[in-house]
Amino acid sequence: MSDSTFTDPKVIELSRSFVNVIAHSETAHGDRDAMVGKEKVKLCTEYGNIPCSVHTKGWSTAVGKFINGTFGTPTTIFADPKGKEIGKAEGGLSGKELINKMNDALAKVPGDHIPTTLWQTAKRLVADSDAWLAKGEPKKAAECLVKLSKIKGAPIKEMADEAAGRANEAGRKALQAALALGADEEKKKALKKIVDDYKPLDVSAEAKKELDALK
């Protein structure tokens, strides 16, 4: 590959829609000591952010499954989520050539192509929402879900619906407790809090309906 291929911003951005695996059998280049967080680890001197065991494991996976006999180096292989080969290119590629190959591969895979960064953001928002619910902070949980709802993609929508379901369930428990209060003023106060804290979830509208019936 050209030295500029993997540093091309467009290649980097598009690569986030792939699971990228390095396959390289050699380890003579050695490793170096590095700190990952507070942990001291050994990282490959050739591929600076992984240990040599990662690229040798990639090699053992690629040989036999995708590569047989002689081949040119580097070889770039594209596979679908089930591991079926859908494209291959021998020899170095420019950034533009690699982008074209990547887009060709994506076109062969149906469904949403969600970049890693968006997927990680969505997972974090779900975890944060659940954590806020556990701490009794539904308003902050709902804020996370609002942000989550703005991320496109069917798998993320499914994730968002499940998280919203958990929040609505917590809200409905609070709604039952509010409706069980004896004095109307106490009931109104509790219902208004649910309306405000769980907006724009379904349970907020349900609490608003109960509140309006008391006026």
C-alpha cells in the first residue's frame, strides 16, 4: 500500500463501517513496552497499537479460508458478516482505489452500515440511561434516550426501543404509586414530576392524561 493510503481521512472514516483485521505471520520485527491505561503491555513494533499475537492470529485465520497457494502482498480481502468472501485485491492500493473497493464490498452487504463510532455512542447512551434509572434520575435517563433517538439505523432503533421500554416501565411504577396517593394535591405534584421527568416518553403522556383529569 502507499504510505498515504491508511492515513487518508476518507479511508479512515469509511473503515469504521468494517471490522478491520491485520493478517501477518512474521514476528521478527519484535515488540515494545507500552502503557495502556495503567497496565504495562507488549505491543508490536510494526503495527503499533496491537500485540503481535493479534496479527499472527489473523494470519492463521486467513490462510486456508481466504488464501491458498501463491499470492501477492499485500492482499486485501473483503468478507460479509458471515465470513463469506465477497472481494479480493492483490497488490498495493491507493486511497481512492481502496475506497472504491470498500464501497463495492458494502454494496454487497444488505442492511444498515453503521460506523463503529456511532455504534459505540449508541451503546454508551443505553448504558448511561440504564445507570441513571438505577440511581433514580429518570430525567437524565430520558435525556440520554433523546440523544439516542437521533442516531439513524434499524439496529440502533431496536436498541433505543428496548431502552425506552425499560424507562417506561420504571415510569409506570412511579405512576401507579402517584395514583395511589390519597390527597389530590399530593397526587398532582407526583404526576407533574412524572410528566416532567419522563418527557418525551410514553409514560409522560400517560401521566399528563391522569393529571388533566384531576383539574
